[in-house]
Amino acid sequence: MFTRRQFIATSAGTLVATALPHIARADVKNFPFAEFEQRIARKDFKGMTKDMLPTPCMVVDIDLFEKNLRTMADYAKKTGISLRPHVKVHKSVDVAQRQIALGAIGLTTATIAESELMSNAGIKGVLWTKQPASVNNLMRAIALTRKDPTFMFVVDDPRVADQVQEAAAAARVKARVAVAVYAGLKRQGIENGRPAVDLASRIMKSKNIQLEGFMAYSGYASHTKTFAARCKKSQEDLSGVNETIELARKSGLPIGIVSGGSTGTYNMDKAFGLTELECGSYVFMDSIYREVGGQSDDAVYTDFENSLTVLVTVDSKHHHGQVSTDYGNKALARPTDTVKGKPWLKVSTEGAEYGILSWSDAGGEEPKVGDRVEIYCSNLDMSTNCYDRYYIAKGNDIIDVWPIMGRSGAAQR
Ligand SMILES: Cc1ncc(COP(=O)(O)O)c(C=O)c1O
């Protein structure tokens, strides 16, 4: 016979255990949630598992991540091409340090703030892949040059080259500059041939600038579907760059580096003239990259593993064929996202903090309220930009937390 108190305790327990079975698991219930942030600050992950994490959050499978890093590093070593990976996709010093430890000669960055972050963390050979067009960017690029003489950046405009010369002379430093040339992407890069070589010569003649070579990023090639079509596109996009290199060498200009390439074209661009690769997405991969196809399979790109997921919670279920989640617009949910291990679920959004997972009647198992689901995001650059940390997982266990470049402390992103 139950006492009233026992009855209430048992009913409550049964309710939780039935409706939200994962929450009723003893290890989860007993975790000191009030200390969650303190635990992370002191890197005490004892007993912390994926099912305890606040959602939506980014989770990195450490084994797959390390495999990706090794695959790219081994390829670079084997083929004799340098690796200067792009950090825009991860914005993480922890990731960058691991890339360097495996042989990367430096990093490429999209913003001066990323460059400062990586250089200030002691990483040498940072190449900023945009030109310093504003006074703010220019003065910071020069200040970083003074602090870290291995820092480099690009220029694609003679006026900016002159401004760099003036600012570098005033600061009594020698700026290291590569000329950004057009490689099929109409957002950056001076015209190949004579205009590019004239700019390189102008830089050569500038007392306070050292010419490093060229940067040629063939961004459209990176996501061209099928290996054969991608190879063709990359070769076409880099053909003008090769003419520029030839003309520059004939003009007696020292061309040290030709930087470019991407996760999609890493295994073709050496033949098309690049001396170093700026690949970024390979560390985590996203759902859109997965579809570009590879050498062995035209439909799926399997060279690198999807090591990053967004962990989300199913938080309401009232309508046929769908559940709601906490993965909405603010978390950058996209209809092109895919669900790990549950390909029958489709992702959409229903507001800032509301996402939808839907399925047809022919689909597999239906998600339940309280379930955790892992999503492969569509575009790493965009998604990682709106999260603050990566939870690093070994199986179900959280073994580390790596900060993503912060929004508030970062002198702009
Ligand atoms: C200039 C530049 N280089 C390299 C990359 C890296 O490309 P991916 O992430 O496709 O490897 C990017 C990404 O957009 C880029 O903008």
C-alpha cells in the first residue's frame, strides 16, 4: 500500500520516465546543472554527456574531425603541396593549432579580426585573403605586420597598394603582400595578364612592401558537382592565373606563392599551378558539400567526414507528420540541412527559435517530444558564425569545449 507521498513521488517519476525517458536517466538527473558553466571554465567534463547539453549547440565528433585533418595533411605531404587552411569555417584557435601541428604552413583568414586572433595565439604565416580597403583595416594590418612579421595580406587594386606603401613607410615596416587575381569569382581579383603583372611590379618597386606572389581562389569550382566537371571548372578558372604567373616570371618578378583552392578542389589544383591550398570546410564538412560528388562517387563526396552536427531538442508534437524543435532561424536552420541517421526527416523553420522536422507516412521512426536529434548544417561559414562554442565529443561523452571566436570581444568578426 502506497502512502500519499509515495504515490505522488512514483506518479511524477513514472510521468517523467514515460514521456521524457532520456531525462529520467540517473546519470543525467544527477549531473550538477547549476555548475555547468563553472565545470566548462575549469575543463572538468567528468560525467558530461551529449544528452546534458543545452540546445541548439554544435557538437564535434573528435574521431571524425581528426580523421579529416589527417586526410588533408597526408595528401599535402604526399603530393608536395603546402597547406594554409582557411579559418573562416571554424573561427577556432583550437582547430587551427591542430592544423598547424599536422604540418600546415600557416592559415588563411577572411577578416583582419580573424588574422589578429590567430596571430595573437602565436600562429605564424597568417595570410588575410582580403585587401585592407578602409583606414581601420589598413592601420590594423600594418600594426599586425609590426607585431608579427610573418603576417601577409592581399591587394587587388593599385590605389590600395599605394596606401599600404604609405602606411608601411610611416610605421617603418615591410608589409608582405600577394596580388589577388581573378579566378572565376566576380568578387575579388585584378584582371589576369598585364594588369596583374603591372600591379605586382608596382608592389615590387614599393620600398615598404615585399611581393609574396599571387592569390587565386576559384570559389565557383569548389562546389561544382561531379569530380570531372569540377576538375574542368577549376582548370578553366585557373588558366588565366597561369598566364599571369608565366608573364610575371618573364618580367623577372619573384613569385613565391600561388595560394588558392578549396575542399572541393584540393586534389586537382596542384596540377593547375597552385603552390598551396586554402581549404577550410574539410575539417567539419556540411550537407551542401556532401552533395558535390567525389572521385569514387558522383553523388556523394566522401573524402571527408561530416564531423560537426547541431544538436537540437524536439520540444512539441501536435500535428500529423511533424514535430517542433528549438532549431529555428536564429540557429540558422535551412531546408538543405540533413538529419544524422534519419534521412526521412526534412528540416524547415517556423520562426526565430522554432524549427520543424517533418516526414511522410512512408518515413522511418517518428521523433518524440524530448528526443535529441543531430543535424548536418548546410553552410559551415554561416552556421559556426552564430554559435559560441564547440562541444567536443568522443562517442556520447563530452571531453572538451573549444570557443568559437566571440562576438563581443572580437573587434568585429
Ligand atoms: C578565399 C577563400 N579561400 C579558401 C576558402 C575555403 O574553401 P572551402 O571551405 O570550400 O574549403 C574560402 C571559402 O569560402 C575562401 O573564401
